[in-house]
Amino acid sequence: MNRTALSPKEMAEAIGVSESSLKRWADGGLIRVARTAGGHRRISLPEAVRFVREQGIPIVRPELLGLPEVSSLQLELQRAGSETDRLYDFLTTGRSKEARGVVTSAYLRGTSAAQLADDIIAPAMARVGDLWRHDPAGIFVEHRATDIMIQAVNQLRLLIEPPANAPEAVGGAPAGDPYVLPSLLVATVLTAEGYHAVNLGANCPTDSLLQAAQQHKARLAWISISGVTLEPFLARDMVDFSGKLAAMGTRLIIGGRTRPVLPAGSDRHIQTGVTMAELAAFARGLLAADDARQQAS
Amino acid sequence: MNRTALSPKEMAEAIGVSESSLKRWADGGLIRVARTAGGHRRISLPEAVRFVREQGIPIVRPELLGLPEVSSLQLELQRAGSETDRLYDFLTTGRSKEARGVVTSAYLRGTSAAQLADDIIAPAMARVGDLWRHDPAGIFVEHRATDIMIQAVNQLRLLIEPPANAPEAVGGAPAGDPYVLPSLLVATVLTAEGYHAVNLGANCPTDSLLQAAQQHKARLAWISISGVTLEPFLARDMVDFSGKLAAMGTRLIIGGRTRPVLPAGSDRHIQTGVTMAELAAFARGLLAADDARQQAS
DNA sequence: GGTAAAATCGATCAAATCGTTCAATTCCTG
DNA sequence: CAGGAATTGAACGATTTGATCGATTTTACC
């Protein structure tokens, strides 16, 4: 079941080390622990996840971390094929638990959220999307797979905790674009990069996005384009839009399957990308620049 | 429910410790408690806040402490509506963590998934949906709220596990209907009722639904209508559709904001409902009938 | 006002965790 | 390979925690 906090013993058993070592690591500051009034250590799940990822520690008993789907996945003895193949297999056969396991365990093993999206999830979903061309049952399988994927990414999102003073990021899919998953992935990637991501989801007018950015004093805004093409007139809208955002200190990044073509010379305040890795890199760069500026002052 | 005073049980749940520990801390002077005439402990909200701050104890379920900025010293004890009010507040102000807390804690306290949907989530989302009429920022708030709600329901869904041999249920929103949340709620309610629910999400053609029902040998199929109205010709489609489903042992239930009007005399294999409670009742009835038949044989 | 259900009381007890010490193991370096 | 440093895991008594109990108080409802 879903734990809110772990005791040293639980986490020690989960990763297969002694309780003593875990306590020593906690006392040495390697693991951030809260304390009960009586002095007992309590470890939050996102903190445990952060630690095992950074240290590259294999998880022996995932169910102790509240992640039973990871353990059930281990029962599927190393099947042949890449992670994408396995994910595709689980998605098309409706095995949601195993699909969640693929995503979660890949992240726990150290795969970055962006890599996960680019190299595992996107290819699998692309293959799922091709199904309906050949298979009459493709549409239902695609719908089911999408739902499963949304579940999996939402679960992943809960395992990541941005720092307390994280800058805000706001975004969504443009008006007329009904796809939920891509924007959800962006929100997850940005959370992993240390932002507090506010996802406005599918079909979100730019006006609404602008207001959200204002209210949240967002450092970064994203638009995730999947279901519509960025028409030239829309591209001009975007340039105008990004100008308004820039005026209040918010940088805009636009992404999608294909790199949007913007009017020449308009790439001053507007960034485009087709992969989550690009998005993550840009977001990281923005943070680094802000940090440098703060240190200088 | 903004309480002026907390019971030991409430505060214990809020910070994720046992009631015993809290009472011991109170008796040891760590927490200043008032006593009722009968000797029960009462902890003031400021005292609770002071304690968790001093001890650095993470607050697991902040909604139980009532939020300071809600400020209004409403003495009203927990009514059915108060939870909706809090949820609405969290949804409109973008506090996703707290919103998830309302949903999860309500479920953990014993509220059924159907009740949660009908009495807490639906009213809150309806109020959110009214926002755009009066507030220019309404659209963005609505999008943000929807995303938060989807997260919360997905999290709830992960907390519920159907029995191993659960019958399958398949459904989604009809073609042209872009709303994700209602069908997700149906899937969650059915999971809580003991079904293995396969959600095909928004904008799902009936053909795909039929194929999914076939492949899964579904006992139950649902169509959740939100964004489109059930036109008469579509209604006739539905009767035809439900006939095909019935032929393979799948019962159909159609739901939405308004009760769909079906051609007279067609209600043999088709069920309609406007509340999740109706849906849950029908699903339960189906299960009970099956069980009785199995026992008889 | 009266009654039944729910919550809380105070107390007890087993299990978990505390901080510390120490021996065994691993790692590093000359 | 020898030997010192660092890491690990086990053990210890003292303390903390969480579950449980029958008795009492509070709350909800009529």
C-alpha cells in the first residue's frame, strides 16, 4: 500500500542493507530524515527515491516502498527485448500494473524523467498510435494504452518532490489540441528538474496560459503541441504571446512532434524543442543562470 | 470544517502518528492541551501549528488542520458540503497536494468512491466550471483544477485493488466528447465495486468500445456523456449498440449530467443513470445476480 | 429530554527504534 | 602482501511507538 513515511528499518530492508548503515547515512546527511517528537527517524518516499537513484542502489523489495508494481514486474523474468518493447507489450495487452512497473523501475534505476519520456514512453506510444492503421481493434487499444500511460506518469509524478523554493512553471496543450499525455510528461520532467510545475492540461487557450503564468509568477511556460499543427498565423501569435510573457520574466518553450517553424529572427524569447531532453536542458539552463545571477549579487 | 480545536485523533492523523503517541506527548507537556469538563483533550489550532513547527514534523494531511488562510472562523462542524468547499478552495487556488488530501482522506475515512464523486468532487468541479462566466481568469483556473482533479482521482484509483477474479468492465466517453475526468471517475467507482475497469478515456468511438468489450469479455460497459448531447439518432445507435453487447453478455450503462432519453421500451438491456451512486448500485446488482447464479449451479 | 453510536479516556504491553559500542569486512596504499 | 583507514552489520539496554482493553464522555438524532 501507499506509505507516506518510512522507518529506517523499512527502507533498509527495501534496499537490502542493514538498519545500522541506514541510520549512519541519515546521521551523515546523505538521507534527509524528519524526526518524531520522540526522536525516531522518518523518511519520506520522494526522499527515499532520490537517494536510491543518486546512489544507484538496487531495490530488493519494492513493495516496502509502496511500489508493488515494481516487484510484480521482477517476476516477469528478464524477457527479451528493450524496455520500450516490454512497455509496448504491456500497454497493448492492457496490463496496467506491469506498465507502471516499467516506468517506475526505470526511474528508480536512474533513468532521468526526460530519457524515460524520449526513449521509452514516446516510442512505445508511437507504436501504439500506429496500430489502428493495421488492426481494427487499434482504436480501443490506443485509448486503453493512453489511460494506462497517464496513470503511470501520474504515479511517477508523486515520487518526485521539487525543492521548497522551486520556481514555478506553467503550461499545457494549445486550444484545439485534445492530448493530455504530452503536457503531463512535460510537467513531470520539469518537476524532476526542480520546478514546481502547474499543468493546465489539454485544449488550453493561450489567454488562460498567460493568466496562469501571471498568477503563479512563472519563470517558465510551456506549450505542448500534439494534435494540431502550428500554422504560420498561429506561429505569429506565439511570438506575440512570448513577448507578453517575457515582459513579466517568463520564458516560453514550445515543443511537439515536429519542431515548430517560427518567423525568422523571432527566437529571442522563444525556445523550441522536439525532445524532452531539450526541454530539460533548457529548464536546467534557466535555473543555472538564475543561480549565477543570485550569487553575483 | 475549520475547527477551533482538534481532538488527539485528528491531530494524530494530520501528522501521521498514532493517537497513543499524541496523547503521551500531551501528557508529557510537549503539547499544551485543554480539557473538556469530562476530561477529553482539546488542542487549539495555534498550539498544533506551534508544535509541528518546533518539532519539524512533516504534516501528512494538512486539510485536517484546517488552513489558516481559510481564516473564516466557521464554527460549522463537518457537514457534507464543507468538504466540497475545501476541495473547491484547493482546486481554484492550485493547491494540488491539499486537494489530493481531501479526496484520499475522505476515501480512507470510509466515504465510498461513488459518494466521493457525487457529493464532493462533482459539486466542486461544477462550481469550478461556473467560474469562467464571471471571472476572466476562469478558464485557466478550470484547466488547472481539472488537472489536479485527474491527479487526485488517479491516485485514489491506485489505492483500490479489485479482487483477482474480478469481472471486467469497459467504457469511456463517446466520440466527440473530450472530457477525461467523468470516465475516469466511472472507472474508479467500478474498481471500488469489485470490477477490473478498463478506461478507454475521452472521444472513444462505439466501435472501439465494442471491440474492447469483446476482447475483455466485459460483464459491463459504460458510456460517460459530458460534452455532447445524446441526439435521438445517437440514442437509436445506442439501443443497437447495447443489443450487440447484450448478445455477448455485456450489459451497458449510460450516464451523464442529464439522463439520456431513449426510445420507449428499449430499456431492457440498457441502463441509464445520472449519479455514480446509481452506477455503483447497478454494478453491485449485476455482481450479486452473478454470484447467486453461480451458487445455484 | 432521552437514547444509541461514536469518540476518548487512562492504562498496559509487545514491538520498534534510539544511540552507542565493537568486531568483521572491505578498501586503499605503500 | 602488510597494515591502516573506512565501511558495514550485529548487539546492547534504554526509550519510544502503536495497538488494545473496558470504562467514560461526547455527539448525533429523534
